[in-house]
Amino acid sequence: MAHAVDVGVYRSAIRVVLGDGREALWDADGAAALEAQVLRDGVLVGLVPAIPGSEDFDDAATVAAIAAADYDAESDPGATGR
């Protein structure tokens, strides 16, 4: 299930509950491209990288991208220089 959540003053994100104790916060950083942070108990455990061209998505394309995202992809949120 997904719903809107406030993440700061005048900022909101889409929260997707993943069912295994994790949640994905889409666009919590205010950037134009669509990307997500995957959290467990408030701790970053993964990332869904920015989707190329997503800054031009309409609502339907945004919903489709969030629904199709691979939340289980291996990622190292502590890595730098990518």
C-alpha cells in the first residue's frame, strides 16, 4: 500500500510499505528525478536509483514506475563515487 507522507516543511513523499519491516520513501529529497530510499526502522538499507526521464513522467507513469520497482536489488547505501 502507498500513501503520501510529510517529510518536512512544504515537502511530501510517497511511502510504500513493503511488508517485511521495510518501507520505501519516494522523492523524499525534493529532487526532480524519481528515486527511493529503502528504510528499516528508520535506517537506510537500500536505494532505488533515479529513474532516467522520470522528471517528465505524468501521474500514471509515476505510479507504474513505483509499482514496478525492484526493492530487493542489492545496493550499498554507504558506497560513494558511483
